[in-house]
Amino acid sequence: MTHDIPDDKGPDRSRKAERLAWAGFMVFLVVVLFIYMLRGAGLEKDVAAANEENLRLQIHLSRYLDREVQVQAGAGLTNAQVRRLQRLGLPNPAERLREDLLAQPELIPHEPVLGGSMHFLPDGIHVLNDRWVLAIFEDGHIRGQMLLEYEVAYGNVTWQVVDSYLE
């Protein structure tokens, strides 16, 4: 009498192996997907940090540019001051201030000597900022300096002598 011993090599065993292979494949996919999602979240954090750093640097740069002395403006107007004066009606503030002051020698509070006439020296007009100008004047015999305060409204400049002296 022989007993029949069930054979594990039949169709049930191949189905179990196939199911096990599919389960292993699904676990692999889930692990890969999980890793991919973690890397994505990490990259999003990196991008967010880079954007914050970029914004911080842009703010820092804008503060620097507001205080930067503009080469064309010469002796002291910052970019912010140039823009302010332009909004008030002076297209090229430093040059326009010089031209306006050159046309007003009557602001010089000193009398000329020996028949000369007081005038401002074009190269002696220094725009200090958006409020003051230092100017050198002469009549050909005597020379002096003066500090003037100015205001701009609608493209017009009004001057006030703060102090002056003869050298």
C-alpha cells in the first residue's frame, strides 16, 4: 500500500511563487515611490530655502543701490536722491543745479572789487546732497565760498544762502 504524498511541485506552488514575486515587486515599487517622495520633499525644501536666500540678497542689493553714489551725478547725490529730484522735475539733477546756480550771480552776498563782477566758477559748484550745494565764486581779484540750501518744486529751484566767506 502506497500512500499518495502531496506533491509540492504542482500548480499551487507555482501560483504561490508568482504571488510572492508580485508581492515582492509591489513592495519594491512602494519603497521606490516612498524614496522618490522623500527626495521630492527634500528638493522642495531646498528650493524654498534658495528662494528665501534669493529674496534676502535682492533686498540687500536694493538697499545698497539706494545708497550707491551715481558716477554721473558727481559729488554726492545717491541714486535715491537723483530719482527723488527727477520726480520733482529735474531731469539731470546735478547738471541742472549747476546751470541754475551759474545763472544767478546775484545770490553772492559780497561786492566785487576793482571793477570786477562776481560770478560762480562752473568747476567750483559741488552738489553735496539733495539739500545743499557748496559753491566757489570770484570776481577776478577776490575769491570766496558759500554754502547754499536749495529746494526743488515742479522743476524750479529756489536758493537760500546759508553762509559765505571771502578767502
